[in-house]
Amino acid sequence: MTALVHTRAELAAARDAATGRVAVVMTMGALHEGHRQLMREARERGDFVLVTIFVNPLQFGPNEDFDKYPRTLEADLEACRAEGVDLVFAPDRDEMYPGGTPQVTLEAGPMGTILEGASRPGHFSGMLTVVAKLLLLTRADLAFFGEKDFQQLSLIRRMVRDLEIGVEIIGVPTVREADGLALSSRNRYLSAEQRQAALALSHALREGAAQSDAQSALEAAGKILADEPGVQVDYLALTGPLLGAPPRDGAARLLVAAKVGTTRLIDNVPLLLGNAA
């Protein structure tokens, strides 16, 4: 049975009673199949599965969608029950930040200033601050994050390594619709026409990943994006497996961010360059 708690004291009591390896999945709610896949992975590898649901105000910019971000707690709880989650921690803003906006936050460093960081100043500082706080509150042994937010995953791994936080970070491949669209809580904002246009992102990434050199990958992906008038590209980037490193032969990552209507979407795929392809 899935228990629901709202306070740090309730979370601490439940965590004290947990046995075995504790696996956490951190979410902002509006759960979809991608989140459920994270829960399944956590259920497979952990003995006690904990899901957090908190729309973190620190990672939203002044013109972003904090107020309209979907809050669907009852439906989220049903999803957690269906996946065998042991505990859901759903605090409100005052519970997470009892002294108001925290005066001490984490700095994302150079990796936090590129790609999403360049477009959304302060986003990664807010994200890392809440992730670090939730790792400390949950005292998790394992934490699961989706590869769709690849820069986020990379920064969390770096934070855990640099600050010696004793938790294993596990990335889970992106879950997609049958037509290739990466699952996102923001997809619900798209009209039918906009959703069709949004397919250009995954199509572009697939075409780019089919190429064997960096220039061809960027050109193939860029052409598909340029041919879709409903998509306003923010960035299309190719990096090494360590985000921000120049791509060389072997493993690389192709990433895209774009607006479709007023909705900002991100996606990425792994690829192999050169002889490794």
C-alpha cells in the first residue's frame, strides 16, 4: 500500500522504518509513462521505493509556467499505487522552504551555463538545490532520473561526485510515444497541430543519429528543424558524452530545445561518431 506524507517529520519517521536499499524518484507531479518507467526501475533495484512530488519554484524563471504547471496529485497517487511505490512525499512550499526562499543555494558551475543554462539563467541552481535537499531528506541509496533531461542528469551526477553525496545516480532512457515524441508533462499544452509540429524534434534527432560524423549529424538534424515552421529552435548541439566536451569519434550526444507555440520542449539522443558508428 502506498503511504502519503506531507511533512519532513512524517518523511523522517517513514524513512527510519524502511529497511533495505531506499530508491527515490523525484518528480514535479503530472506523472506520465516516463515517470512510471522510473518507478519500475526503482522497484526492480530498490527494497523501499519513495517518490517525491514537488513543483519547485526555484527552478522556474520569471516568465516560465510555475503557476500553470499542472498539479494532479490524486491521479499521481494512483500511478504510484499501480507501480508499487511504498511512500509518496508531497510537501508544500512552506514545508520545503520553511524560512522562505533559501539564502544558500548550489551553484551549477560551468556545465550549468550552457544549453538550458544559457536560456534559463538560475534554473540549474534551483534544480540542484532541491535535489540535494531531497537526497538529504530521503537518505536514498539509489536515485533515478530520466535521460530526456540529459543536462540535468549530468549535473546531478557531477554534484554527487563533487560533494561526496553517498547515493548512486541511475539514468533511465527516454520514454517516447509510438510516433517518437518524448514524453513530457508539458506535452499537454500542445494543440493537435502543435503536437504534429513537435514531432520534428525526434525526427531531427533520429536523422542526426544516423550520420557518422559531427557535421553531417548537425546538418541533417538542422534541415528537418528548419523545414518545420511551427518549431522555433533554441539550440541544436552535439557534445561528447561528458556534456560540454567537444564531440570526437565514439559516443556523443545530440540535443535540441525548441518552442512549439508557447511550449518549450527538449529532447536528445545518444549517437556514435566515426569508426565506432
